Amino acid sequence: MAEQAELAFIKNFINTIGAAPVVYGDDYQQPPSNSLKRIPVLPVDLPPPPERKQPEASTLSASIKITFKSIKPPKSYTLSVQPTDPISDIKSQLASSPGAPPPDTQRLLLKGKALADSKLLKEYNIKDGDTITLMVKPGYDWDPSKVISVTPPTPATEIDRSDMTSTSQPGSSRTRTGHVRVPSVVLSPSPSGSSPGEEKPTDILLTLDTSIIPTASLSAENSASPFHDTISDPEFWVRLLTFLRGEFGTNNDAVTAWEDFLRVSKGTLSPNEIARIRDHVGIVGMGGT
């Protein structure tokens, strides 16, 4: 009986110890028999990495000459450009040549393939002395013989503004105030029309007086209408609001109907009349309009 009790105690003690976690010390070293065997590394000689070739400075800075040839109309241009220039810059440089089309109308073709503006010239493997076809976009009339010269605008002649600070039209209640500029037109004759030996023509300055041009006025057109006289009267809108308040149960519904009627009538009322009506009635719209 004692042997069975002792055997039971030993089994229970072993189970308790086996369930407890194993804690190793900081100086614990694994037995060499449990360690993995080290894989031998054979010494192999590796070749050195190749040296990067630096481009020559003369190659980067050297410019090339390209001929831009147009078949219809027949015209050719020769430019000195850099291989690293984008196509858009080359078009701008070509447009600065006499008689060349603007950059936005140019189409550059190499062996039937259009050159993209965002790419560089060297991406198309273009060499010194190559020829690029120049075309213009459909709808643009290009004539290389016509050289466009821009004449600087002539300042407008100073005029007496004392009479133009307040200009009112007959039958109109609206007054136009502010600075008035008289437009001017400069007519420059074409240089191709003059022959050698003739005196050089001078520019002709035409000044247009806009003070005598009548301006359309909305209130002037409708001032003679009895309908406009009634609808522009602020007292009419006061009576209309009083009538709508008696028809609708709430004030918000009456104001909404009043706003709808005013919105429909804005086509025959000027902004000044609408502002006067709102100030008199006391209803302010969205944004003060």
C-alpha cells in the first residue's frame, strides 16, 4: 500500500514539473551537439564592376544643323539646335525665323512620323545635316512671302472728360459715370505695295468719338410703358405683399410667393429699381439682389 502511494506521488510530481515552463539563464549555452553545422564558404574571386563611361563634354555641347523643308508652299529653314532641346522649343525657335508659321500651327515630320512636343530631339536619332518636313495644321493659311510686322499702338489723344463724366440719354433716368477711353485704329500700309524710289507712306491715325453713339437703356425703353410704370412702383409691391399675407396662412409662404413674382419681373426692371423696391418693402433677397 505504501509503495502504491509513493508511486502515485512520483507520477504527480513528474507531471507538475513537466508542465512548468523552462527558464534558461543569461549565460546558457546550447550543447555543440544540438547546434547546426556551419556551411563551408568557398573563396571565389569576383570580377570588378565595370566602369561607367562618362559622356564627353564636347558631345553634349555640340550643336547640329537641321533643315526644315516645306513642300507646299516651298520654303526651307536651317537652324542650329542642341540634341537635348525639346521639340516644343525647336518649334518656337523656328517660328522666330522670317515668314515661319506660329509654333501652335507647325507639324514636324520625320519619315512620315510626327515629332511630339514633349520629347527631346535626340530621342528621334536625328543627326547633323538631316532634313525634317515642315507642315502646317489644316485651316491655317500660311504664306511665307508675307512678313507680319506688329505696329505698336499709338496712345489715344487726351480729350476733355468734363463733359463725359456724366452722360445721360434722352428719356432715360439712368446716368453713366466713369472713365471714357476713345478707341484708336492705326492703319499701316503693306511694305510690299511700295516700289523703290517712292516716299515711305506714313501711318494714318483714326480716332473714333464714342460720345455720340447712343447706348441702349432698359429703363428708357420701358419708361413709356404703363405696365413698367406700375411694376416699378414700390407701393405696388407693398400692396402685393399685403394681399399675399391675407391669402396664405404663414408669412413665409407669402414672402415666397412675393419672391417668385419679383423673380419673373426682373426682365423688365433695372437693378436700381429692384434695389429700391426691396428697400421700400423691407425684404432682402439672396446676396442682396
